[in-house]
Amino acid sequence: MIDLANEYVASYKIILELLDEMVLVFGNDNITLDQYSKILRVGLKNSELGKIPGTQDQVTFGDIDRSRSHKVKDVFIIGLNDGSFPSVNKEEGFLDDADRERLKEDGMELAKGTMERLYEDNFNIHKAFTTAENRVYLSYTSSDKEGKSLRPSMLIHKVKKLYPNLQEKSDMIEKKYEIINEQVTYEELLENIARLREKESIDKIWYQVYQYYKKKTQWQEKLQNDLQGLEFTNLPKSIKPENIDKLYGNTLNTSVSRLEKYRSCPFSYYLQYGLKLKEKESLKIHTFETGSFMHETIDEFFEQIREQRLALSEIEEEQIDQMVSEIIDSNLHLSKNFIFSSTAKYKVLVKRLKRIVSKALKYIIQTLIHSDFSIEGTEIEFGKKGKYKPIILTLEDGKKVEITGKIDRIDTANRRRWKIFKNHRL
């Protein structure tokens, strides 16, 4: 393995030379490990390892201004677009070409100027076009990756003038399918199958290519999946009855609000209550969250009133403010309401909520005091766990729908048979 041994020797010498240069530049200066690592990376990046080609039957890739190739049979020059080939020379620094010539006459060596770079580019282009012994292939792209059109280089126009009979081919107009290797040929096969489905004629060779991939074990599964992808229409299919039974069972446990959601959007109902999908929680207060928090506070306030057997007419405004403040502070320790105590902004919001809830309770209490109604209960549940039984409907196929829910508040009037259901949330 002489070639590999020579590569190791050359690499070893490059590393030693790099370390010697670092010593010459930095001497005894103290540098950090991170700085040392970056310097070493830069040095290795700019180091090159030359190797004589092992065989003559090979392909050499290179930039036009760095390639110094010997005579080769064929040359492919790609990317002949305006502004790229030849490249646009940019002005370098503060000094122009006249300044550089004057300094050069005084013996100062500077980087190449505009004219020197232009001469060098022309030389490299001439060498690239004249290196091939048999054929030269020129290519340019008609658009970039964003779809914007690109113009061909002026060299393309010059070549066309020199050779009027030159034929230009483009796969944008008529694509030519070729059998090259397994991966590329497989992609070409899929394109031809798609054309065949569109009632277009294809070469008979692709029928044989199809049989080749169909018999290959490592390609069978991929071919089957890709053929299904060609038939994909993005139209939703109906859910099978057995899958519906797995999702909801023989008894559908639901509520009026859930049925209303199904009425407005069945797919939304399926995602939320069938697949149990939930949106990712974010540190943000929505109107619904604030309203729910206030609603829970008011419910707990009347619950304490009933437990302490307090008369609404005897409660002072200061007592209302104090009870509301204690309830809110207590609820803030619950994990679901942690957002209200997370930042200073929400602490200010809590103070405002206390004022709003207290004011709302004072209006409610005054309304109840000056009427014949009293609060029978809040958050009255009807269902398996509630005081009242759920509503059960039996369908024609024998399956059942069990409706449960919660009534926010029930007000009753003394000596009357009236019941008012206010703000239903079933």
C-alpha cells in the first residue's frame, strides 16, 4: 500500500509544518485552548495534499481558475450564466488600478488589480475551451432554485456566432430519459409511469425496466409505495365502522356543547374527542381563560356563602372585597392558573380581576336582594358523578348516546314553581 503510505507521510509533514509556523508567529504568547483550536483549524483548512492520479480513466472536477489540467478527451463546462461565467470583477479596496501601478513602480507588491484579474480570467477561459481533445460540452441553467429566470453568458452567444450550425438541446422543452444507474433510472421510471397514466406514449424499454425493479427484493416495497403515491388524490376516506366503535364504543358519552361542535364541524369533533388531539399550551392569556377564572371565583364565593349560612342582605362591601381577594389568591396556587402569577404584568392583571369580580358580585347580590329569587346552586352537574342522572338516548341500531353536562347556576323563587336556567353550559 505504497500510495496510502505516501499520503500518511505527506499528511504528517503538513501537520509538522503547520505547528512550526504557529511557533514562528506566536512564539511564547499565551493563548486559550479555544483560540489554539481555531488557529489549527484555519491552518489545516488552507493546507492541501497533492496526489498524482492513479489511472488515466478518471474524471477531474475543479474550478476554472484553479484547474491546471493536462490534455483530456472531453471537457464539461457548467454554469455559463451571465454574471457567473465569466465572473463579475469587483473593485478591491481603496486603491484603483492607477494607484497600484504607481506603487508597483516603487517596488511595493500588492494584490492583483482589475485589469490583471480580467487578463487572468480570459486566459483561464481560453485554456478551459482549448483543453479538450475531442469534445467540449457547454451548459447553463435557465432559472435559479427560486424560479427566477437567468440569462446565458455572453460566451454562449459568441460560440453560436462562431458555429452557426451548432445545435442547442434543452430538457425544458423535451426531456430525454436515459438509463444510467439504479437510482437515477428508478426516478426516470416513476416519471414514465406518471406519463403513462396521463395517456402519453412511452418507450417500450420502460416496461422491461419496470419488471427489473419489480423482481428486485430491495426495490419491491419502495416501488409499491411510490405507485400508491402516484394514485394519491388527497380526498378523505370514510372511517370504517369498526374504527368508529374503537373510538367511541357502543355508548357515546357527550354533551350539548360537544354536539354543537359536531354540528358546526364534524371533523373538528373527530380530532378533539375522537383522536384526543390538543393544542400545545403557551404562556399567553386568552379571553376564555380569563373568563373561566372569573367564573370559578364567583361560583366559589356563593359556595362559601352557603357553607357559612350568610344572608346576602347582611354582607358588607368590604367583606365582599376581602372574600374575593382570598379566593383569587388561593386559586392562584393551582397549577392550571400558574400563568396569572408568573410575571409582573399578570400580577397587575390579577389586581384588576379582583376589582372586576368584586364589582360584578356587588351587582349580582343587589339584584338578588331586591327580587324574589335566590341561588339554588352553582355548577350543578348531571351525569354519572352528578346529583342528577344523565340523559340517555337509544338509537335505532341499539347504540346509546349519553348526554352529561353542567349548569352554571340555578336561581329559584320562593313559593313559586319557577326555575330559571341562566348561562347554560351543558
